[in-house]
Amino acid sequence: MKAIESVQLSEGGQCFFRYVLTGEPLPDVQWFKGSIHIEPAGFNMMVNNPDGSGFFSIVSVKQEHSGIYTCKCSMELRPPVFVKRLEGTTVWKRGSTARLQCTVKGSPELHTTWFFNNSELSSGGRYAASFKDGVATLEINNVTLSDSGSYSCEVLNESGCESCSTKVTVKEPPSFIKDAPSIEAVRGSVAVLDCEIAGSAPFEVTWKKNKKRLSSDKKYRVVSQGSLTSLEIHTFESADAGEYECVVSNEVGSVTSNSVVKQKG
């Protein structure tokens, strides 16, 4: 609030004390003459605008109006409240840059602190914490499996404290330890394509022939157990030759192994 300037007026003149306030929410305004609170009356005008501007005016100045006038501003402190909380559970990809964000409102000044498994985190190294325009952000670079756990954001001001948390699971995207081989199969035999997978289970495994998804039936049998998956092609014939794919997915990634199956002889 800018300082209010003193004025000297002749009797009968109109006196204006103007002000501009800032704050969220805007403060309440009270006027005093000396120690006496001034109530709205016929000899004065009090105007408080939504943009924070306003004035106090004495309509027709008299000698008895001489004195020291004071404008007092007060604001009720609001405790922090989360407008957008952290998700209850979160999954991160190993090796990625992860970000947690929540939005909070309340009376300034708001102070934020991040915790991992109840231990305070500080900015530096792989961690970067910020708070701007009501948004609290935590970034973690090069996420590792050991970053799995509970994360919480605590927001504090003079009126109270509030926190929210999320449970984070870091997962490794799938990869092939052993790719599906290209093979030649004898007519009438059982041709087998098999792969070995690494990464964080559970996996979704899909086998395709010439881009068309295959399901277990009399011709094909899909077997997946742990890190191993295989496709059995029963009673192999020339129509079974072609390009085959094994597609493995989990929550954080997908990988494909390609192979070519030919008829032998």
C-alpha cells in the first residue's frame, strides 16, 4: 500500500485520501481519526473497489475534521489448501526424468518441503524442487529402481500446514535377453519360436504373423512363463512360412523381436 499524503484544505472543500492495495485476498480496510474508528456517515464516503483501489472522502471539510487519519489494513490468514493433489499411485520408467506436481492456495508466505519415505529431500544432484504461482514441483533425473517409495509434499504458512502424498513404483521397460530366432521348419513338424525377456513384470505378450495377431488354437500355441515366452506352430506347412513378431509390453514400454520362418527343403 502506498503512503497516504497529508492535505490542507479550506472549510467547505472536499478531502480525498486515496489508496491502492495488493494481496490475495485483498485486505479489509478500516479508517481511524486518532484512535477513534470512523464509521460511514453523511459527512464521509468510503469506497473499496475490486481491483484494490479506493478512497476515503470528507464531503465538506470543517474545522472539527482536523486531525491525524489512519488507514489500517488487515487480512485473515488462510491455511494452505491443495487445489490439485498428488495422484495416489504413480509409475515411473527407469532411466527417465520424473516429475511430481501439486497445486496449492493459501495466504503468503507458503513454504514447501518434499519428503521421500519420511526423509526430507533437498534440491541438488538428481533432485530439483521449485514452487511458483502456487505449483509445487519435484523433478528427479535418471530414475532408478531404488527411487520407488512414498513421496509427500508439505506446505506451511503461519496459519497451518497441509500435505499430500503418492506411492511411486519404478519399473524397467521390457527388453529381450534372447530374440526370437529365424528358423527353417520341416513340413508336418512342430516349429517353435522362443524368446527370453527382461524387465519389470507383469508383461503382455503378443505374437503376430505378417502383422496379424495370433491366438492359441489348433494351429498355434502361445506359452508364457516367467521370463520365457514361445510360439508353437503345429503341423507345419508352406502356408505357415512368413514373418513373425513377438511384442512384449508393460506399463512403461514395449519391445519387438522379429523372425522369419521358412519351410525346409
